[in-house]
Amino acid sequence: MSARGCLRAWQADAAARLEQLVHKFAGAYSETRWFWPRWFRRTAPGVWSQGRLYNPDDGRTCGGTVRVKGGVPELRGCALKVVCRSQIWRRPQDVVAAAGAPGVRLPIFIAEQARNAHGVLGRVIAFVMARKTWAQNQRAIDALKVAPEDHVLDIGCGPGRALSALAAKAVRGRVVGADPSELMAEIASDRNKALLRSGRVDVAVAGVEALPFPQTSFDKVLCVHLVYFWADLVAALREIRRVLKPGGQFVLLFRTTADERATSAFPPEVYRFRALAEVIADLRSAGLDLIEADGEGVVLLRGRRPA
């Protein structure tokens, strides 16, 4: 197998492991230790069993059953007796989440990578993002209605999968991706190197708060799952307005506070979810017009800069 093939195989394996981490694991804090629960199976209301708990203090793993009694989760029957025969946690929500109940919260260190990817873990995050968010990216791209001559900006382009899809529509135009992560910009550039060489695609390291483009540079702007990281939404939208041509359109796709599963799953230290009404009000404050807002929990919002 070639070096590139080995790297792809490693990325696929690492991505699969990370997805398990994101969706099934959570830290359960005991009196003294952090544990990573794995492979718990829900067997009855309030009971999860046949799982394994890893103790990072001594590197050993034990099995057991997690149950919720009177609202308090307990671990019982540690197969290796590494932890104890019965353990009560101070943070019940973590054990319930770890055992596979609804409401698992993404660890902060992974959420930070989604905001600004870096390092080896950032590369794995990029691989996962390219797979997990593609259907929603396609939905947003279709809604943008890119014309052959359009100049298009993808804010928060991530690993750059959408750039080639946009370039396939803007065949006589130009597509630019911007991402605050140097790693993501590197990955996006490598993925689209043929398009970069032809001059049809470019990638910049930049955040929405200071886009390095002249006024009225773009006909269309795309932004998928990024508004959570914008501290000042009005300022970000004003910057989008600045780079749009008069009459130019944009699409934002994002989760709102109506998506209770998402708001409970992502740490508020990193992700800020907003109500749809708040986003629309800020959009108008930024001098942009609303065309439509489709969806409830996951919203696709189309707007334009006034002509």
C-alpha cells in the first residue's frame, strides 16, 4: 500500500473511532478519577450494561453495569474490581450520557477543534466533517442557486469539499474559501489543488470578522454551521454585507435553540445557539434583507444585500 493509501486508511480508522467518541462516550467524574465509558448497551429504562470503563490513572479497564436509582447513577459489578463494587458520581448527567442516554455532550476539546482545528486531531476532525456535514452542505449549495459567472465565497470552508461543488456550478466564475484554521485552509487547498492551479478556486486563512477581500467582491456567500462561533453576529453579518455585491445573495445554515438535542449536546463554552428571531433581527440590523428561512431546529436562511 502506498504512503497516501496508508494515511487514508489511518484517517478512516481514526475518524470511526472519533465518531464513537463523540456519539457514545462522555467523561464520568467519580470521587477521584475520570473514566471513559465504552460500548454500554441500554437494557431497560434507567439501566445500561455490558460496557467497559477505562481508568486513566492506572491504564486498566473494567466492566460493569450503570443504573439510575432515584435519579442517581451507580456503577455496579466491576468485573476486574479496579474501581469498586458500587460507585456514585457527583455528576449524574455525565454517567447517563456516557451510558448512551439522550443528551450526551461533546467534550470541549473536540468542540474547540470544530471551531479552530489544529494538529493531528484537527486532521481527523476535518475527515469527519467532510463526511458528516456533506448532506447539509449540498442543501445549502442548492439553495444558493449559483450561476455560471458567479463569484462565490464559502466562509468557514473547512476541509474544502464544498469548494469543488461550487466551482462545478460557477464554471466561468471564481470560488474562494475562507477559514480561520491554517490547518483547514491547508487541507482545503490540497483537496482542490487542480482548481487552485487553474485559478478557479482560492483559499484564504481568515475569519468572518475581518475578511481580506475588497468591497462588493462576491455575488454569493455560503456559510454552513459557523454562526455558533461568532461572538458579535451583527458585526459578522455586516462584513458579509460589505463583500457582497448589491443584490448579491447569501445562505446561512445553522441550528437554533429550537433544536434541544443539539443545544444539550454541544458545550456552551464553545457553541452559542441563537433563536431564529434573534438571527433575523441581527440580519436586518446589519442592513441585509431576508428572503426566506426554512426549517425549525436546523434552519436554512436565505438573504440578500439590497440592490
